[in-house]
Amino acid sequence: MRHKNRIIRYVVAVVLFACLMSAAPVGDSAAESWRTASGPAAVASQARVFRGWGFDTCHTPSTATMRAWLSSDYRAIGVYYAGRARGCRKQPNLTPDWVRSATGMGWRIVPVYVGSQSPCVTNKKKRDYRMSADNAWDEGAAEARDAVSRADDLGFGPGSALYLDMETYRINSDSCTGPTLDFVRAWDREVSRQGYLPGFYSSADSGIAHMEDARRQGYGDLPVTIWYARWKVGPTLSDEPSLDSDAWQPHRRIHQYSGNVKEKHGGHQLTIDRNRLDAPVAVFESSHGDQSGADPSRGDPSQAYPSHADPPGVNPWGATSWGVGLWGSWGVDQWGADPG
């Protein structure tokens, strides 16, 4: 089954790559700017967008905790699934079985890859993981292949959004921003080539401002979806100062608006970052188990719907909550409390 799945993924990747190649000529040089609209059209129909409240936490919680937290308004969770700079390296709970169980309860998963960091990263703990300023493009492509492979191991299939975590870095120096942009663009291109959606997480005043500047300059190979951290403000997906109002719209934004806070639900406490989402999340492959969904509004969170069915009120492919962007249309899950 895994062999068949890889063949299917390869075919999707070939179609995607052909689509991207037809958009503009692409050279092998990292210095060549591929100035086309970012976004893999070939996988748009596979993407699953979640609109609602989510959280991320360093260590993936147990299935018991995930079940207990169904009493909250959260229905999406960010997991740090791979990457050489990942802070919480030991993730005993994060297995294909955990992904299947969490998905079956009705959770949507946001995979985070913490790879090589910018040459000018400000976090001292991340400086041992800085990218090579002279080889950033090749490193970005190589880590993208690792990101896809590790995602596939957990059951995240084509159409899944994979978010590259680039911690705060200085953006006032070309010697810093040049290699960082090369790394991100190479990572994005390779993730897209393999049939996945490249996402990007960073501080709003650092990496996000940098990506916005690159977008305004017309660079291609930019992230399809972004996740910006701006704390101590209200959760907003439309009023971010670092972004033009039409940038990464529609259905391509996550706002991390609060961090390192403790919450308890169902008797289980976690230290989390709070997020508001309207963006693509992971797609769990049926070859790893049924992608059943539990109805979050019911009292019994273990009650599941048949394979590939969605809970009442969820509209992954319906006609009422569609977003039409540069790379097609997709449906939107709206679980939990509507953030407005």
C-alpha cells in the first residue's frame, strides 16, 4: 500500500511540476528570479483549509489530552514534526497512530518543520543550526525533500501544507536576507514539486516582512501560505501591518497572537501558543488509516463518522465556503467557534 501511495504521489508531483514549468522558464541558478505567481495549481483540489481556532505546543500531547481538549473551542493543532533545529526533538506521542486518532476525533493538524535557520538568527539556541550563506539554495532543496519524506512517514499526503519555521532574524542586511530568501525559495520549490503546499512561519516584523518585500518585488517560489507571530494583539487575519491587505489571501493566513500561556481543558493542562487560522492544513492519507471525523459539538468525542465523511457543519468541498485564488479553489472546514 505504501508503494502504491508513493507511485500516486510521484504522478501528482510530475503533473504539478509540468504545470509549474509551463508558467515560466526556470533555471538551475539560485540567483535567477522565477517571477511568476506562487502556488501549485495541481494540488489545489487536494488541499484542506481550516478556519477557526488552533494552538501549537512544543511536545505533541497524548491522545487522552487531545480527547479532553475537545471541550475547548480549539480544533487545530500545530505539531513540530521534523527539522534539524527542532527544539523538542523527542516526540514519543507523534506517530502515524496518533495522527490517525487525532484526525478521527476531529482535529486538524498543522505540520511544522524547523530546519536550518537564517545566518542572522537572533535566538542564540538556534545559531548552531544556521544555513550556509554560500550554499543556501541546495540546503533548502535538500531539507525540503526531508520535510516531505518525514511528513509522508506520518501519513501527511499530497495536498498537505508543510510550514517551514524560520525564527526571528535581522532583515536589514543583504548578507542575511539573500541566503535566507534563497533557502526559503528552494524549499518552497521542492516541496511544491513533490505535491505539497509550502508554508512559512516567522515573526511578523522579521521573516514575514521579508517575504512580503520579496512578493512586492515579484519573486516566485514564495510560500503559498503564511503563519505570522504577532503577540499581545487581538487575533486578526486582515489587519497585519507587515502585509498588504490582499497578500496571501484568501484562505492562506494563520495568526499566532499569544504565546507561552497555560490552559486547562477537561482536566488536562498544556502550555500553548494561540492561533487563529484560515489556511491549509495537513491531509491524512487513507493508506495510513481512515480519515474519519468526530463531531466536535457532540458530548462523546469518540463517536466517529464513517471513513471520509465529515461532521455536520464542516464543508471541505462544498459550494458555500469556497476561496478562489491564484491556484484554484478549495473548500473550508469551519469547526468550533467561528472567529468571524
